[in-house]
Amino acid sequence: MPEVKQTEYRGSIHQRQKDLMLKWYERLNEAAETGTPPTASLMISGNCVELLEAFGAVPIYPEVNALQLAIRHQSLEPILAAEEIGYAPDNCAYVKADIGCYLKGITPTGGKLPKPDLVLCNFVGCNTYVKWFEHTAVLTGSKLYVLDVPFLCEDEPSQAAIDYVVRQLKEVVTLLESITGKKFDYDRFTEAVRCSAEVEELWSQIKHLARRTPSPFDAYFDAITLMGPLYVYRATPEGVEFFRAALEEMWQKVASGQGVYDQEKFRLVVEGPPPYPYFRTFRDMFAKWKACAVASTYSTVGGLWEFGARHDPDHPFESVAMHMLSQNVTNRNYLQRYEQIKRYIEEWNADGLIIHFVKSCRLFSAGQGDMRDYVTKTLGVPTLYIESDLEDPRYFAEAQTRNRIDAFFETLEHSKLTAKAV
């Protein structure tokens, strides 16, 4: 197989991703201008986008809009606009950026965001979602439906919990029929679930390639490029096509022995999302040490597919309910998150763990200090704990963060050299 240069590889995937995301924003702008296609706001984690596909509705993901604003250095203005009407400085910055978008009319691409026909709060793990979507419904005058998804207390959800969520999903179907004026297309729904299952399998294969040395991609920073299409197009043929092409290019890198760097010096697991307003700066801090993330918990917010979870077209409603209940990281307890990180460290052969504490996300970040103690003391794995924010540029101390990262890798490098000498 001919050698694939790193720049060609990144450019190819990046361009496909860019084209798909721009297409999504064009559809949202069209909906804002004409009222069609129908749209619905929903969360990334444990969502039921397959139901929307059955009606030809387009998802609006406030989290995706917020991170796109942040990575393009446009997040502060909408955050300040939200604070001006009463949101506190320590409220979730994603919420403030999203609310500020509607207040200021700011979007990542300059187009318009439609007022959603349905604000569909798939409450999974984070209680902020409920108030966020209540406020969005009031601000936009949209209909609101809150899906009550029980928290996963055991390893697997009970049949009663699955049935409870399925009943709500069927209520959403009835609501979408009344909103769109369309009859629920069960075959189209089943096909959307089948597409999701295929995308999940392809994404899982991509993530498992990072177990190789060298890893053909960075499962934290490069995964961000893939996560946009993963969320927006998961239940579509376009998503299947994109991830087939992405997997093929990954295999080309594996065949030519190419990793993220000319030499892979450190292999990491990363917990928590990145500081999007300083995404490139943050990545460069790791690139300096040729440190590659081989696994990340953030890339499982949409689903835990590398561990075998899949949608099932033979049981579409039940599998959508299962996905919401147990197959995403945010609806799982801390012991389950510990086990996930432990598997990554052991099965992906990692040297250390990076924990990025998000200052405006107290619910998800609470307990990460205990997580650090568990990984350091119980597993004996070097761990770095750093703080900033995923959206608000005011919470990033570049010099301090750089010093802590450099000190961590200096220590890790010394430990490796000492181990070799022994």
C-alpha cells in the first residue's frame, strides 16, 4: 500500500468533516429562513436522533454550536450577553453561550439558527439540561418535552427502566406527528437505527486502532474532528460513508507505520473535554512532548461503542432506550467511570492520565479529585490534574497550564529513563 503523508491524511478527513458540518449549518439556516425542514433541539449524550430521522427533522445540538463558537474564538460575547440578563459567572458556559447565541443572533458560520419546532430535553446525567432546555423553550416559544431517563445505578438497566423510556419515546413520536403533520415512518426509523449501528461499529474500529503503537491518530484532539459528523450524521447514510472513508484512511496510516508524530514518546488517557477557546494552544502543549492520547472519556459522551454497545434495528425503540440509559458516559456512576479509565490504561497501554477539570461544569467535574487519587494510588499510574473551562476564555491560564504540563512530562520522562536503566 502506498505511503500516505500525514498532511494528506489530516487534510482529507478534515475537509470531509468541514463539508458535512457546513451542510448541517446550511440546513439549519434554511429552516430558519423557510420553516422547513422541521428541527428539534436535543443533547449529544444519550440522544434519540433516530426518531428525528423518521420525520426528516434536523437536530440542533446546542453543545456543538457552543464548542464551534469557542474554537472560533467567538464565545465570549454570547456568554457576556447571558450574564447581563442574570446568568451567574459559574453557570455552565455551554448554557450561557447557547442562550447568548439566541440573544445576539451569533452563529459559528454567520447563518441563522432556527427556533426549534421541539425542544427535546433528553435528560441524561446532568441536571443542568432540564433548566437549560426550559429556558430555551421560553426564549424561543417552542414546545418542550423532557425525557425522564433514570440514572444507571447497576451495571445494566432493568426491564422496567427500558419500558419506561420506550413509553416516553412513543409519546415523542405522537408529539412529532402533531408538530410536523407527518405520519411516523417506522421503516425510515428502523433504517436510521441500522445506520447508527454501522457508524458505531466503524467508530469503534477507529478507536481500537489507537491501541496500536504508534497510534494512527490522537483519540482526544483528532477525535474532535470526527465527533462532529458522529453526532450530527450518526443515523444517516452520509455518516456511514464518512466513517468508512475515515477508517480506510486510518488503515492506510497503520499500513505505512505512521503515527501522530515521527516518534510516539508518551501514550495518554484524557478525562474531560478540552478548553475549546485555546484548543490549538492546548494541543501544542502536548505535541511539544510528542504525547499522543490513545483514549479519552470525552469521546464517549455520545456513546460507549468501543466496548460493544450498538443500536439494534431489530429492536429499534428498545435499543434507543438502552443507549439513553446505559451506553453513554454521562449517565453512569463514578465507579463505572473508574473502570472505563482503568480499561483504557491497561488495554490501550497508556503511560498516564490527564484530568481536565471544567470550572463551569461542577456536576460532571465533581469527584475528579477522588478519581485522581484512585488512578494514582490504586492503579499506580501518573496523573496530572489541571483546571480551565471548555467554553469561557476567561478561565484559561496559559503559562500556569504550560508549566504544569511540562513538569508532568519531565517527571514521566525521568521515570521512563530510570526504568530502562534498571
